[in-house]
Amino acid sequence: MFKKIVEQLLDESLLERKDLFLIDFDILPDNTITIVIDGDKGVLVEDCMYVSRAIEHNIDREEHDFSLEVSSAGASASLTIYRQFVKNIGRVLQVKTNDNDYEAELVDATDDEIKLKWKQREPKKIGKGKITVLKEINILYKDIKEAKVKIKF
């Protein structure tokens, strides 16, 4: 019952703010609510406060004892859903699959897969030396073990 109330309030808050989306939601046995959100243009502290207030201000504390934590996915968090990939098109990702690891630019994200592009040095087909070639690969979401944005300093 309590979880349903929280889910409904969370859904309503995200319906009002279409730029925000849910990454993770959990309620522990001690009624600790943890919510992780992301946004098409990132997440500000104010966005976390908005979601927190939408839930906290609509649950009777006399009836339910709970704690609530709303946070953003963070720069080092793995990308897990389609909208996170879309918002990171043009950035360099580190992607691990069962077969290979890639460090490449994310150039597209569809409902089913992502497309990565990178430059690689390869031996010339004729003669000595190497040439730079442009490589591309499409990877299905189901084949991705982990994908993270490579952070540059």
C-alpha cells in the first residue's frame, strides 16, 4: 500500500517534468525510499528537491514513518536506459560487452541499439606502414555489460 502511494506520487511528479526520468526506485523494509533520477539536460539540486517535495508533502507522516533520498545518477554512473544514451550522443563512451571493450564516440541511439564510431591505426593492405581508418559498430542494448561516459579533465 505504502509503495503504491509513493509510486503514484513519483509518477505524477515525473509527468509534470517531462525533462526528468527515473533511473532507480526502491523502498527498503524500514521505509527508506531511495530514488535516482536523470534529466535530458542533466539534474540540478532543485530538480531533486522538486521530486522529493512532490512525495514528502503528500504523505501523512502520522500514518507513515519514512525517510526519503532523491539523487541524480552522477557523472560516473553507468548508462542504463535509452534516454541516458540519447542525451550523451556526441560524447566518448567506455562500453563493455561480453566480447570486447570499446572507447568510442556515441553517434546514435535507437530503441534497440547504439552506434559507436572511432579511428584506428591499421597496417596498409599494400606496402609498409599504417593508415588511420574510421570504424563503426552497432551494439544491442542487451549485449552491453556496462557503458559509462568517459570524463575528460
